[in-house]
Amino acid sequence: MTSSEVRTAGERTFLHVLVNTAMANVTTSFLWFALTFWVYLETRSVLATGIIGGAYMLFVAVGSMLFGSIVDHHRKLRVMLLSGAVTLLAFALAGAMYLLLPEPALLDLAAPWFWLFTAVILGGAVVEHMRNIALSTMVTMLVPDARHANANGMVGTVQGIAFIITSVFSGLAIGQLGMGWTIAIAVALTAASLAHLLTLRVPEDVVALDADDTVRGIDLRGSVRAVLAIGGLFALIVFSTFNNLIGGVYMALMDPYGLELFSVEVWGIVVGVSATGFIIGGMVIARLGLGRRPIRTLLIVVMIMGALGALFTIRDSWWLYALGIWAYMCLIPAAEAAEQTIIQRVVPLSRQGRVFGFAMAFEAAAAPVTAFLIAPIAEFWIIPWARSDSGAAALEPVLGRGEARGIALVFLIAGAIMVVASALAFLTRSYRVISASYEAAAPPEAVEGADAPGGPAGAVAPGAVRAGDASGPPAGRASGAVSDGGSAAEPR
């Protein structure tokens, strides 16, 4: 193994944080999914589950702004501890409510206890996103710039593992153990995650603030200012948001199409198996990275995703659909890692939390908007037309025959839009500007033999500043010791 392949002390710390975050994310998703299953099985209310899902995405979108500001103004490990403590308190409170109140009262949609119980679990699950924002900034702090993409690939891998675990065990817990024991498991795992986090130390965890950085709440103005300060960054976020808008089509119609081809039991297995694509895609990025120009990689990946989305229902075939979903999921970690890698280089560390929060707010709100719009359009207009004699005859040359040709038509159009939008993005000024910003923010070559961060005495991490070096960090880079404005930061 060459010296460039040896993990630094910072990277080893990052791996501990990553595993801890994966455990926490599995726990919160486990309980949140279980709540949705439990409510539907006990009430058979689509309205209740719809409101629960919509409220979750709304809270993520709104809360991300606040979370980003908190991450920027406090040490990242403390933010993770705060997130874990709030989640533990919320889940414990939900457990107390379950023990003290009769189950029929908790399931009465007309009573306040149901909504309070749901809101408490929702709060514990949503606050976990603050930890995810902190994790993205820790990549900047703990991992050398040249391996940011690899670290982001690892994040994609653990997200895939979490998705599979959650999908399988939430249903098993509700079916075999019930809601009470499910909450108890979530409380125990959250406490274990928090206890492990207390054993970690991050010496590089120093807050660096600008002189005018005084807002502690939802710093919308500071978030917008941080995004607009980097040429082409807002366009990147808009493009990712647009990609999520198209992704809302798949969110709304993927399950209905799958249930046309498979039984519900088999469809659950197909979803679980196809989620291995997250793991494989993340492992590939962790090993190979994203190349010298992540923005170019992002656009190419989205073009391929669009082509897959257009073609995986081109015929009414179960194997084509299953294989297409798996290949689509293989590409998702690359798209997410590309955006994170760009932000981690071009945005100063003191502002990264707000930028990640701003991006998360936009992107979290996008997919549900499209899902809410496309579902009624498909159900009341496109699908009935596709099942009519004239519609079936018109679609047969392109999409063949089958009960779900209307959904296939929506997928075809959405995928084509993704391909065209990505191709056009290559021609825009914003693409050239963000590419130039990324290149300009590249750190100088590390000193030969340096082990940064956490390297031997005298070694300098990319973007760091030696004592007495008046030159400061390169433009666009964050320094762990000096704020973007050049003023000394007071550690917290």
C-alpha cells in the first residue's frame, strides 16, 4: 500500500463517525417506517399515512435550514450528540405514551393523542437529519480533499445498507413484536449509538466564523449568501432539485407499477434486492472516486438515469423492470456524492452546514411536489386513456401492450426530460462557471509524506495554514483555524 492509500488519523475518526451515523439512521428510519406500517394496518387509512409521509418531508424541508445554521455555529461532534439526545428523548416519550395510553386511543384519528404520538416520533426522526448535515461537513474536516469523493461513496454504501435493513426489519418488528417492542428496540439502539458517540474525539472540530456571522436560528439570508458567493453553485442546486422533481414521478408510480407485475410479497423482496444497487454503487465510488470533474460525472450519471427510467418499462416485463430499478439505484450514490464533493471543496467550512441545509431543503421538497401532482394526473387521465382501445393502439408500437402502459408512458416522458435537461446543462454558462470554481478551489499538493489531517508534526493538510503563514487558505477553501474572512476563530 502506497502512502497515498494509507488512511490518515482523521479518516479513521471519520469511519467511526460514519458507522455511528449509519446505526442512528437505521434506528430512526426503522421506527418511522414501523409507525407508518402500524398505522395503516390498524386503521386502513390512506389519508393518515399520506399525511404522515407528507408531514415528514415538510419538516425535513423546513428543518434543514435551521439544522444547517446549527451545524455551522457549533462543533460538529456536539451537534451529533445534540441530535442523538433529542432523538432518544423523543422516542422515550413516545414509549411512555404507548405504555400509559390504551392502544385504541393512540389509533383514534379524531383524537389528539394519535397526532401527538405521531408528531413526537416525527420530531425524533427529522432531527436526525442534523447529524447527516454534520457528517457531510466532517468529510471536509477529516478526509483529505483528494479522497472526498471516496468518503462520500462510503456514505452512499451505508445508506444502502440502512435502506435494506429498514425495509426488512420494520415490517418484521410490527408483524411479530408489535408497536410497543418496536419502540423499545428503537430506544435501546438510539441509546447505544449515543453512548458510542460519547467515546469519540475530533481534535480538528473547531468552529470558524465570519465577523458578520451572528444569526443562530434559520439563517435564510446567510444560506442564500453562501450559495450565491460561489459561481455556478446555485445552478447546481437547482439542477439537483429539478432531478428530484423528476424523481417524484418514480416515487409516485414505482410501487403501483411493481404491484401490477408482482404480488405484494414478491414486490417487497424485489425492492429489498434492488436496494443492493445502493451498496454496489457506493462501493464503486468509494474505490474509484468521481474523476477530476465531478460536475461532468454528475451530468453523465443523470443522463444514464434518465435513459434507464425511460426504458425499464418499455415492455411489460418483470425482469426488465427489476433489472432497471437495480441499475438506477446503482447510480444514485454517484449523483449524490458528486454534489457533496463539489460543495465540500468550493464552500468554506464555516458555511457548509447552511449550504448543505439549503440544498437539502430544496431537494427534499421537490419530489413530494411532483408526486402529489403526477399521481392524480396519471390515475384520472393518462391511465384510463392508455387502457382505452384508441390509447392502447397508439402506445403499442412504442410500449407494447399491458395493463400498466399508462404508467410506462409517464416513465418514458420523465426519463426523456432528464436526458434532454442533462445534455442541455453541458451547454450552459453555469456548467462552465461551477467547473472553473471547482478547479480554482483545488488545494495545493500536500507536502510529501504529510499525513493530513492528523499527520506527523509539521505536516500541512490541504487548505490548512501554518502558524505565521500570512497567505491564508486558498480561495474558496475552508481552514480549520482561520475563517473565510481571515479573522481568528474562537474554538467552542
